[in-house]
Amino acid sequence: MTKQLKHDSLAKTIMSDPVAAQEFLEYYLPMNFKSLIDLSQIKVEQESYIEESLKKKYSDIVYRVATKKHGNAFIYILIEAQSTVDY
């Protein structure tokens, strides 16, 4: 397994934990978006799905969260392992 795949697997494992995901999203999502959703009901979804156009799509992590208007919203995370910090 390459170094990048090890980091990718570690990140996916951590982000698959609902508590870790909730804390991550609480910290990084913009306030105006967080005000529309309920992160306490976060659920990890499957990583691949078929669009209505029958195109297969992949994501590293997909979460389903309840909206404050009693609907559902989906949040997807794309993890890019890198060796240097951007900031």
C-alpha cells in the first residue's frame, strides 16, 4: 500500500465515525449552512451512487443530515492527501 493510500484510508476511517464527522463539520462548515441543518442526526451513506442520468459517481465520504425544515441534505467530503500545508 502506498503512503498516500495509507493516509487516505486513515482519513476515511476517522471521518466514518459519526462523532468525528459531526465535530469536523461543526468546525469547518459556514455558519449560514449550519443554521439550516441538524448535525446531531448525521448518518454515513454509501460512497458510490447512480445519478438519474445513470452516471456512476464516487465520493470519499457522504453524510446524510436532517434539515431544520424536516427534509434531508447530503454532504460529501473529498479527501486529498498531500505532503505540504497550503496555508
